[in-house]
Amino acid sequence: MERLQRIRELLERQGHQAGDAVLALFSLHGFHPDVLRAAGLRDDLVLVDLAALYGDAPVLGGT
């Protein structure tokens, strides 16, 4: 997540309009509780696990 934030910042500095970009994290085995907590607090972060990818569960985050 922090790496994606940094990339977005670098893109903005280069003149790209990346400020509204949503950060998406994908996982086959779930997410660490800290990442789940962050997704619940941020509107620019979504978490997609295997169940969400196949439509069996909702995508988390993006509140």
C-alpha cells in the first residue's frame, strides 16, 4: 500500500493526474488486519481477494 502511494505521488510530480487514482490490492490468501483496517478508513483503497474477484464476496474498502 505504501509503495502504491509513493508511485502515485511520483506520477503526480511528473505531471500526471494521478491524485484521484484508487489504490487496489489483490490477494489470494486475504489481507493483514492492518490493511483491512486502513481500507475501512480510506476512500482511495480497495482490497480484492479471491472471493471478490470471482463475485462471491464484496470488494472491501473504497468507502
